[in-house]
Amino acid sequence: MKFNHWLALGLFLPGITLALDIYPQVSGSIVEMTTPGKQVNAGDILVKIDDRQAQLKLQHLEITGSIKQQAFDDALLILNQTQELYDRMVASHRDLDIAKIEHNAKKRELNVHNVLIKIQTIELEKYQIKSPISGTVKETPQLRNVANIASPKVLVVIE
């Protein structure tokens, strides 16, 4: 089943009725959804959206990150060796400057890549819709209504 637009969550507390519209931040096929009558606590997963592609992207970033880490380590080794040669008056100041520039460039690349990994990790969290409060799931829509993108329906009601 496909879900592209939004999730409305109705919350009913003793004496107080609350209604929340919860919009998923990603679209995709729903692979798991809670069932009516189920007791849920705040933070429990109500809906899981297929995250295989996002998982693969994170895996790709992590592997690329290890390559960038190796390039940074190599640049650091070259910088240390060049510094040692410069101290013994074997390498020129220009060689040392080039090694420093290369090391700093690899360090910046690695830092940027680590931020991309953190961003993708946060993106993965968006593939799970969690309950904001504790309660009992009152109803979920019929599966044919979930995919109706022209008229979004309430996905889960918690009482």
C-alpha cells in the first residue's frame, strides 16, 4: 500500500479530546501498521514505511566514509613525514606547505562526509511514525483508503 500525504491522529483523553494531524516526512509503501484495539505507549511505532532505499544510501555513505577516512589518514602520514624531512632540511618549505594544504583538504572532506552520514541517519528515522502519547488504537483505515492521494484519510486514531 502506498501513502503519500499525511497521517491524522485523533487522541482522546478522559474529559479532554485532542486531535492531531501528523504528516509523514517521507512517502513510500507502508510495510507495517498498528491494528485497532492495540494499547500503545508514547514512542511506540504506529506505521513503518519501506526504508530499504534509505538504508542502502546510508550504507553507501558509510563505505565512502571509510575511504575518505583512509585518504585523510594517508594525508596525515604524508604531512608528518614531510614535516620530519623539513626539520632535517631535506624537504623544502613548499613541500611542507603542499602537504599541509592536502591534509587540510582531506580533513574538510571527511568532516563534510560525516555530516552527510548524520543527515542520512536522521532521514531514516522519518520512515517510522511513532505515537506521541499513550492510549488505545481506536481505528485504522481500510487499505483501499490509504492509497487515495486525492483525499487523504485518517491513518490511525488513538483513544
